[in-house]
Amino acid sequence: MATATESKSAPAKTAPAKSGAAKEKAAKPRRTRRTSRRDPLAISLLKKDHRQVEHWFDEYEQLESPEEKVALFNQIALALKVHCAIEEEIFYPDERGDVEDDMLDEAYVEHDSAKKMIAEIEAMKPGDEFYDAKVKVLGEYIKHHVKEEEQPGGIFAQAKKGEEDLNAMGEQLEQRKEELMASSKKH
Ligand SMILES: [Fe+2]
Ligand SMILES: [Fe+2]
């Protein structure tokens, strides 16, 4: 379940080119078409979080035992809190200027609503009336929010067209995520 992936997926762009008259133009960097390239690290990392949590919400629906429900919900809650935190601390503020203000403002508000829903569920136990329903509604809400981030013209698409170095930002996001996950384990 631990996903300690190393970020070594970035292709090495600066392989020492052998000199040779026939190849002299090959190494010249050209403007690449962003749309046809793989996502930069920040985006791929955030999308990976999205897929993970969506998968857990689906998995939750199969569960019967209260212990398993609480355990999986706690896992979802932690993942969402950490994901919201790294977006709010790093990704969203850095994207001001590149992404429409309204869209970013709504994203913050949606995070706040999600956190309130999480806190409500944390104060309950499985078996309480509406426990499962609240988890389900939270899952739907998160899916809606993720769509706003990932859809064409959405936050990620605008970010990719912007000025920020999303590979460098990805390193920051990854590091902050690790810190937050580690500190959550101390409590
Ligand atoms: Fe978000
Ligand atoms: Fe997100």
C-alpha cells in the first residue's frame, strides 16, 4: 500500500551528444508541443493522488465490517488532508497568475467544504445513521472537485500552459507530502 515511488521518470534530456557532422542538428533543443508530452511531475503526482483516493472510495463500498470501514476511511481522510495541504501551500499559490482567479478561489472553497465533511465523519462511527451515506457523498464531492482540476481548460490544463516549472514544483510537492505523512504518524 505504501507508494514510495522514486521520481526518476523524467527523461534525461541532456545526454552527451556524440559530435559528428551528420548529427549536428539533432541535439538542438526545439520547442516541444506540450500537449503531446507526458505530464510534468507536479501534475502527474497530483493526478496519482486523485486516482488513489477514487480507488479507495470505490473499495469502501465493498466493505461490511465497521473496523475495516473506519480503517479505510481514516486512510482516505489522511490522504485528502495531505493532498489539500500540498495544493494549498504550494500548487495553488504558485499558480496564481497562470490559472483563472475564480477557479482557484472555488478550489479553496471546495477544499474547505471537503474538510468539514471529513471532520463530521471523523466524529461519527460506522453504524451511526448516515455514516455510509456521508462517506459516499464525500466521495462524489471529491470526484466533482477532481474533475474541475483535471478537465480540459481546468486548473491543471491552465497550469500546464503557464510559466511555472511544474517539474521543480513536483519535487517540492513530493517532499512536503512526505513530511506531512511522516508527521501524521507521530500522533
Ligand atoms: Fe484540489
Ligand atoms: Fe487535487
